[in-house]
Amino acid sequence: MTTPSIPHLDIESLQHFDQVIAAGASSMGGWRVQSVDLTERTQVLLRLSPAGSLFLGCALEETAAAWIRDGGGLIFPAIPELPFDPYRGALYAAEELYADLSSGYEATPDAQIYAWSRQHDARGDTGRTLAAALHDHSIADALHELPDDKPWIGVMGGHGIARTDPTYRSAVLLGRTLARAGLTVATGGGPGAMEAANLGSSLSSYDDAAAEAALAALAAAPSFRPSIADWASTGLAVRRNYPGDGGVSIPTWFYGHEPPNVFATSIAKYFSNALREDVLLSRARGGIIYLPGAAGTVQEIFQAVTPNYYGDAATQVPMILVGVEYWSVKLPVWPLLESLADTRPMASSIRLVDTIEEAAGLVTS
């Protein structure tokens, strides 16, 4: 005899909780309640059967907590003294990560979380490992809840490209072209080529003059060095002037020297770089475009190559490298890819082109 499954319900706000109650709920079986302050809902909770419920980092009066525990629910308590919520129910927005930027980058949640991760890494603190893992699990869950009605196109490339560089402008036009074709632009979330692609997506509803005006404004702070605060605040000002859907970015605190760009609409920032890379590449099923980059971009190329190499024709993900001389001579990745692809289905999924127009045409056709 099999035990019937309990429907799963994520509740991530007090408003949603109240809506479920108003709809006539009598049991909390299958509920997954994340980071909701329920201290004013004790009497409501006491009317509900708690068996099979899960409460993650919620604020509860002791009477309600005892009722849930004794009735077969599970409570993961809030973890004190963290600069982040490990049970958060939503992805980040730029305004959240850069809150208090006027007091300097060091005052922002993004900088404080990175400092926390470095401090506890040095101690080998297992409590830090648990908190970070819980956080990344919550981010993965929130990322899974994003609409998947549009194919994701990954755009990878170097973080060191200045906003005044012609390559940056090309990446902006690439992001805009992809978004206009009804695709979701997904990047690693950092500066440089990644920022440019998210910016381009956010400018998809604007004409060329607006795009050029945005680039001119960004030129006032061409790089996140020497001042992340100037770089981020300039970007936020452009975002306010030209609001739009910047797609998705998946950055990591592992690379603390790479601040997250402000143009992605949904920011899934992880502690684990390995998990972040795997999620980004696995979600970009519409194809991945690689602009010139260094070690990180090369890593992303070969991480994506592996499933293509071992996969069949039906599982191939298009991989497009932009820059014939760059990927053939400066960093000779392409000859190795060709050798790997010889006689395998992967041969149909890799391309080397010289322009963003060619790259965009391959994934939008």
C-alpha cells in the first residue's frame, strides 16, 4: 500500500498565507512556508492541522511553534547573526544588493555578505557552510519558479571589458537583439560583457538613440575599478532612466572582485560557484554565446562541452564562439573543440563566428 502524496504549496509572504486561509484551508500538510512573520497569526495556526508542514526561518510565537512540532510539522529556525536570509523565497534585485550604496560599497548587503563569507571561510566554520548551503538551495528554488515560456540564451564573456570598449557596445546590441527575438538573456551576472548583455536586454524596447545615450552616460564610470560605488551608482541611474526587462543573471560571491551588474531583472546570486555555473549552463537550453574572455569563460566553454560531447543529437545545446582570431590564436580553444567534435553529434552544435550579428542569427533562426 502506498502513502498518498501531499500537494506541495510554497508560501513566501504573509499576504499569500492570508489568501490561502481565506480560501478555506484546514490543514497545513505539504506547506513550505519560507521567511514569513507569523507572530500575529497564532490563533489561525492553532486551527490548522500541522502534519506534513515545513517552516523555514519563520517568526512564530512559542505556542504556535509547539503546536506545529507536536502535530508533525518541521521547523527550521532562523539562524542569528547572518547578513542574509538563508531561507529567502525570492531572487535578488539590484536595489536590494546595493542598498545603502550612498555610504560606500562596503556598506551594501552585497559587500557585507562577501566579507562574511571570507571571514568564515578562513575559520573553516561548518555553521557557515550550512547557512550558505541553505541560502543556495533557496535561490535554486526561487530560480526554478521563474517563468520558462521563453528559451534562455546564455551570454558569457570577460568581466574586464570597459563600458567604453567597442566590444561592450557590441554585447549591448547582442542582448537587445536576443530580447527583441523573444528570448531570455541569461548571464553570469558580473561586469563587462555580462553587464552589457543584460543592459542590452533592458533596452530592447528603446531605439538606437536611447541605447547610445545610455552608453554615453555609463562612460562616466567605465569600470568597477577603482570605485565599485561610482560604477554601480552610474548603472542604477541609467536603469532608472531606461527601465526594462534585463533578463536573468547568476553571479557568485565566490568571485568577490566581480560586483553584480545592476541591469538584470532577476539576480540569482550564489555562494557556490560550482553550483552557479551548473545552473546557468543547464538552464541555457536555447544556446550559449561566448564573447572574448579569460579563464572563467574558458571554464564555462568546457563545462558546457562535456554534456554535448557525451550526448546524442537530441540533447545538443548550441555553442557559439564569437571572435575567430581570439578563439583560434590568442586562446586556441576552437581547434580543441573541433578535435573533440570530430565524428560526434557535438559537431553540429559548435560554431565559430566573427560578429555578434552572426551569433544572434544562429540562435534566433
